[in-house]
Amino acid sequence: MSLKYGVLGLLKAEPLHGYEVKNRFESMLGGTWEVNIGQIYTTLQRLERDGLVRPLGPRGDRGKLQYELSAEGRKALDEWLAQPDSGPQQLHEEIYVKLLLATRIANGDLPGLLARQKRAYLQRLRDLNRLEERARRDGRIDLARLVRGALLHTEADLKWMDELSSEHFGAAEGARME
Amino acid sequence: MSELVRLTDVTKVYQGGITGALNGVSVSVEKGEFTAIMGPSGSGKSTMLNLVAGLDRPTSGSVSVGGTDLGKLGEAGLARFRRDHIGFVFQFFYLLPNLTALENVLIPAQLKGSPGTERARDLLDQLGIKDVGDRYPARLSGGQQQRVAIARALINNPTLLLADEPTGALDTHSGEHVMELLGQLHRDGQTILLVTHDAKLATRNAARVLSVMDGKIVDDARLESPERAPSEVIRVRGEEASR
């Protein structure tokens, strides 16, 4: 969905052809989202079908065909920007499923799982810090903000690991005392 | 690199409670390392720092810094060790309110009997606060006070800089600035041990993170700093267009 509106947003500034859309989209995302040109063409065709963009000039080599935003496209974009993301929280990473399984399976080695995952999060924090530094150095404040969001998310993941570790440790202590 | 700090089977027991106790900690720190110590409150991380600083003595086990076994030093020897080898930065700065910023920075130099005024001015300059040398702490912001405290910690060229939650009382921006300064000191060769709750800030500079829980080191993570492409670090994902 965000690719569709990303394309609309880029076309709001000026008419572009497929390759320009791809390049600008990827540079806007600072290399955090790579799209192939086929996806861009498909997206542009669907947007044209739905009347949100229209081609400029005669239909020749599709690589050279420019698209501009229609009035409906403008409206759809504004509505999308005005809407909050209110869908369910997306948890894409495998750790969530691993955690559930490790809790269920005997010898699931939950403490080991948590310790290893914690290290991975620490390393990610370090990598994100370097990425944020680079974005600021390059004058990409928008990208630095995106990385900042990722840093705070990873910090929360790390806190979650700590909470689970001390919960597990506490339970083990309790069992020993009884 | 050579070893600077070594804790061997260190135990610290406090009367009347287990908070902050240590239970058989062994670890060593190399010269030039920036190490972060992380863990929940009461886990013993500040106790570790205090033992390395010679502010406290272990119940059993040994602590040595730069080859000196701190357990072999008497009270006067320990005070000399702290003055000559340790710089300590605290969460709440602990500047003396009736002395100016510059006078605060000069205290450790005066205890050592060296003048240090020139170095103090250089440090204030290096830390970006050369204009506030004549002000009293009450007239400084939190970030400025912490920078004065860092200058005070550095005045005698300490072998080891210890910092206990140095950003804990600061707003985000000042905290980042203070951490940036610590990073700069480390790049200039300073060995630093940092206790903090803030993993975001810690991993900016520390390539090693010790996790302490219930008086034990439960993890010793060494982080890498390769050049990574943005997509190896973050992937922004939208739902694929399918309609």
C-alpha cells in the first residue's frame, strides 16, 4: 500500500517516468527499501486503471512514458496522508514465534534464546547508531528520523528481552526457595 | 592492547540486604576499551564501578588496576590511587556549589599539588564550555554542569575514566552531547567504563557491553562496527501491491 501512495506522492511534485519514480523512491527511503522496476510499472498501470495518474504524451517506449497525478490522485493522496495507521501492530520478526515455541517445547532453552537475541539487538543498536550518524552527516534529517524510530523500537525489544530474562530468573529462584 | 583492570572472583556482601551485592565476578578490561556495564537497578553494576575506583573494598576476591592490587593499599594509598589514576563522573555531577566551574575543575590538581590552571582552561575549551569558567554551578545548565564534572575527572590525566549514569539526569539533547564527548575522549585513547540504563547511547561508543544481573556478569558482548548498507540494518516494508 505504501508503495502505491509513495508513487503518488512523488508524482505530486512533477511528472516522472518509471525509472525516475524507482530512483526517487529508493533515494527517499535511503536504501532501506529496494523495489524492482517491474513493481513500479505494475503500480503505475494500476494507478492509471484506477484514474489516479495519467500518462503524458503518446504511448511509446514505456520506459520513457511520463505520468502525472490526476485530481482524483491528489485527493486520494491527501486522504491517505491524513489518516493514522490504525491497523494491527506488525510483528514481522521470527523471534516472536521462536519465543512461543521455546516456552512450549521442553529443552527449548529459553534463557539461551533470550541471551543470544539480546546480543543481536545490541549489535543492531550499534549499526543503527552508525546509520543515524551517517544520515545526519549527509544532511538527511528525514532519514535520521526514520532511523531514530528504529532505534527506539530496538531499545523496546531489548527491554522486552531483559524483562523476560528476569521473569525467568525470578521463577527459577522462587522454585529453588520452595 | 594490555590489561588495565582485573576483577578476580569478586564478592561484595552488604549488611542487611542483597541490593547491589556482587557474587563471584571475574572480568578484565583492556587499555583503550570503552566498556558499558548494563543491568537493572540493584544488580551490582555501580558496586563494580565503585570497587574499580577504590571507593569501596570487596568482601572477598581481588581488584587490580594497572597492575596495582587495590587490596594491598592502605587508606592513604587508596586515596592517592584515586587521585592519580581515576576520574569519576556521577549522575548528579556533585560540583561544590560555592566554587566556580574552573575552581571545581582544579580541585583534584590542587590535591596533587600541581597548578593545572592551563590544562583546566584547555579542558573547558575542549568540552565547549570555556565561557562559563567563572560561573557558579547554580548558574549552569545540567549539561554544562556535567561537562564541568567531566573536566574535573580529566584534570589529572586519569588512567581510567569511570562514569555512573552520566546522562541519567540530563535531557535527551544534553545526554547525547555528553555521550559524544565521551566518544571523542575514547577516540583520543581514554579507557572508559560506563554504567548506564540507556542502550541506545551506550552502543554509540561502547564496543563491549557487560550485562549484570543479581550480582553476576551474565553476558559479555563484543560488538562489531562494519560498514553496512542501509538495507542490511533497516528494511522498510509496505504490503506488496496485489490489486
